[in-house]
Amino acid sequence: MSEGSAAPLNAVPSSSFSPWAKAARLLVRWIERHERVDGLLDGLPKNTSNADRGRVQHLLFGALRHMGRLDAQVARWVPRQPRARLRAVLLLAGYELIEGRGDGHAARVVHHAVEQAKSLASPAEARLVNAVVRKLAASLPLQSSPPPGASAEDLAEFYSHPLWLVRRWLADFGADSTRALLHHNQQPAPLHARWRTPGDAAPAWLMPLEEPNFFDVFPGHWSEIESELSAGRLYLQDPSTRLAVDLLAPQPGETLLDLCAAPGGKTLQIADRLSAGRIVAWDLPGARIDRLKENLGRIRGVETVMIEGNLMDSAERILAARGLPQLFSGVLIDVPCSNTGVMRHRVDVRWRLQETDFRKHSLQQVTLLRAAAARVVPGGRLVYSTCSIDREENEDVVQSFLKASGGAWSLEAQKISRPWESNHDGAAAFRLSRRAV
């Protein structure tokens, strides 16, 4: 094997690699193939321990979260963007330097990155890693957050967000809120959970939040978490998810329709509010359907019906074939969106999102909202929700729908979670009421 070559990524079973090396290999795949990061993590070997899986995720997420800042620093010394393997090593080492862990940490990071580069990249590239990571170790501590009034370019580079997105948020939210949002997105996401059996006391390792039945999860309790998940008492979920369910206000005995239901977290929350009744959970066939099935299996005391199909194609026929009503007193549609409210959790969204996506999403969202409205009884309610913080996907969609309805629908209530204010995920929910005939 020549000095400039390296073993194929799949030359050695993945289970034999350290978490650092596994993270590097997943990062290479992300760079080369633009695969979704959650899908990459799901593909880790089944025998990966929880500790190793957590370390891989921590490193992978950290490198992607700070990619813009690190790439900009590396470009000062490497004029052409390195190939994927070398870039992955530099990003992971750079993230470890940003983390910082006391005296001698930088030297350890340099040494480890060089050793990893010898097998992941090549001996020649390992020498480049040695030089560049040493320079990163010297330059990164000198960087501080941009001062008040900083340009969009400086904010975008330091906080590792696309420049076009920072400019958009500055125009929509102003300088202070945009900086707070960027800072929020750079923090590792905390673990939140919903306690499903309020009649039972929650464990002491759950810290109550302001939102009823939601908790922060203290670290170091994964075995207890798994036990509570298996018992059906706990569900890992961000408090922002309650906004749409609050507005839907499920009443015991109702039959409700949950559209775009997968993976089923909100469906489960609706069922826990209902306690008795029926939920029809509907979504397109796809990879997330298995998660929906799993969550429907957690429901007790409420009848569940799952539909795999296209809401836009023969909804009446599909419902009739299942012996279901054509109209429902309450409908929730949690539409596909840009995910701008959940960037702390979905760290690669910022790099996958395109400026044109907002227009594309909003057109689809209006179409889906109209299709959902056709399933509501006169006098019934429809909740439209997103995990976007952008007006174009929220207020503008709702207003477009209301205007086109000619007075047949009205806006009753809305709730919006802004991450820099709530310290939870961003979300928006709107309850619309259909005029009684």
C-alpha cells in the first residue's frame, strides 16, 4: 500500500474501532453522501454499547455543530478543502479542542488525531494533521464570540450557520434574538422526558420542568430510563410537543384524527390525554412507520387505527374501506417543515437546508392543511403545527388558508415556542375552528 493510500472504510469490522474512529467514519459518510445523521447513528452495529454509542453521537454532533467555524480556521492553512477522511479527522480534533479539558488536553488531542489519521487517512496526511491541529490548538482559544453589532458574516462563521440563514433570521428576529438563537443551537441538547402516569410519583432522578409531567433527565441513569421506557411510564420527548396537543384539547371518548403522525410521539401524548376513545394515526409509508407502530403499541385504554397512505389520494375511499368516519371532531396535522426549531437536536439540518426550501415547504403545507380541513366536522377543530420558527411556514400558511376559506374557518388560538426564550425546541401550533352549518 502506498504512502498516500489508506485502507477502505469497511476493511475492518466497525465493531473493532474506537468510538472516535467510528465517529470519523460516520462523518466521512455524511460528508461524501449527505446521509441524515440520525440514520447514520441508527446504522451502528447492534452490539455497540450504550457508552460507546453515546460517545460516537457526542463527537459526531459536536463536529457538525462547529463545522463552519472549524472549516474557516482550517482554510487559513489549507487552501483547498481536504478530502473527506482528512476533513473528518480535523473536524473531530477541532471539536475536542473547543471542548477543552484542562492542562495537557491540546497535546493529547494533537497526538491522538495524528495516530488516527495514520489509519483513517495516510501517513502523509497524518503529518499535515500534526501541523494543522497544532495551529488550531493555538488559534481557537483566542477566538471569542463576536461583539454587539457584528456582521452577519462574523456571526455565521463563529456560530457555524449558513450565512443566508443568519441574514434571514436577522431580518426576521433582530440582532439580539438571532444571536441568542445561534448560541442556543450551539449547545448540546438536554434530555427531556414526559412522565406518562401522573398518578405515580416520578423518580427522583427526574427534575420537574414548568410544563406539567415534563422533566429534565439527570445523567447517569440510562439503565433506569430503559426500565421506565419498557414499563410504559416514561417517554423521551421535548416539552414543545405539548403545544399542539394542548390546543387540540382531547376529550375522553372522542375519535380524533392525527395526520402526518409518524413517529407517533404526539399520538401517544393525545392518547394519554384521552384515556378513552379512538385515534386514527395516518402517515405515508416509509421508514418512520415502524416507530409509529411501536408507539401505538404503548397505548392502553384507547382504540388505535393506523393508516399508511397518501392523504391527497382518495382519502374518502381509504377511510370507508377501514369502516372509519369521513369527518372528525378534532384533527391534528403536524406538517413536514424546515426543522428550524429543532436544530439543537438535528445538528445537520442547518447544512442540508436550502434557501428555496421555505417556499417549497409552505406550498406543500397549505395543500396539506386544506386536505386536513376537509376531514373536520362543521363546528369542529383543526390544529396545524410545525417544528419551524419561521413565519413563512407558520403564520403565513395559516393566513393564506384562512383567506382562501372565505370565512368558513377562523383562528381561535396559537402557541409558539421560540428556543432562545423557552430553552426548549422551537415549535408553533394554531387551532382553527370550522364554522358550524
